[in-house]
Amino acid sequence: MTRSEQKRLAIITAAKEEFIQHGFAAANMDRVCTTAEVSKRTLYRHFESKEVLFESVLTIIQSSIDESLRYEFDADKSLSDQLTTMTRNEVENLYGTYGIPFTRTILMEFLRQPDMARQIISKIYNNKSLNHWFDEAQKAGKIKAIKLELMTQTYSSLFNGMFVWPQVFDMQPIPEGEDLDEKIEHVVSVVVGSCGA
């Protein structure tokens, strides 16, 4: 990694923590520079504005997830088993990679700036791996001929209802153990029950 790349990574890491601690509106570029140990000139050479920096943090996180996850449909395995594994991976990414504090920051900023939200969502929040799996399952005749977008929206709505909204807005604890297993099983059973061929 070059010195420039190291500085860019340090800025991204510092910015994520700044956005978590203070939210987007109150985030301070001077504090980001201090934490990242870079000059303001260096920061603005990499990121021309706070908005660009915020979008870059999200893009880098999502890109790392997209690179590490690839759900391949296996016709020899049950829909339930595959979807259970996928859902567990999605939960681990949500809590381990994004984290609830940062997810809360993202959602609050999206509510505050809907235009920016639409732009960012259209660019990065498109679960390619999940779409690919549903598409392959449909081609294999294991899932009903439902519009692909509707199918992924149904799954995402169930997933968010179990693992995002209660933790972000109601401050509920992150599910673990049997509670986590039950929630995953519920999401999977509803999707398979409604979409399975």
C-alpha cells in the first residue's frame, strides 16, 4: 500500500468513527484530520467535501462486502438451507461490518437528505449477490415466477424488520443465540413459503 493509499484509508477509518460519534451534520473535518493524522489539505485532496467523504465511507464498506460475498445457487441443496446460510451471513455483515451505531447515522442522514439518499442507494445499496441467487433459483424452477425486484424487496423488508429497525429505532439488543436462530428461521420460512415453487 502506497503512502497516499495509507492516508486515504486512515481518513476513511477516522471519518466513519466521526460520523458515528457526531452524526453527519455535526461531523467535523478538523477532528477527522487529527484522528487520521493528516493535514486538511491532504484530506481535501482525497475528498472534496464532507458529502463525498460520507459517500466514500459507505461505498468502501459496501464494496468490501460485495467482494467477500457471492451467493451461488445449488440445485442439490434445499432453499431453506441456502437461505439460512445467506441470512446468517447478512446478519454478520450488518452487525460486524456496518454496526448498528453507523447504520443509525446512515438512516438519520438519509431522512435528513432524501436526495443524497436516493443517489447513494442507487449507486451502492443493491445487493447483487442476493439478486443473483434469487435469479438462479428462479431459473432452476425452485422459486415462483415472481418479479425479481419484488422478491428481493420482500426478503429485505423481512430482514430489516427483524435485524435493523428494532435495533436502530427501539434500541433493542442485537439478537444472539436462540433468539437469533428463531428470527433467521422466521425470515427463511416466510420467504420459502411465499416464493418457493
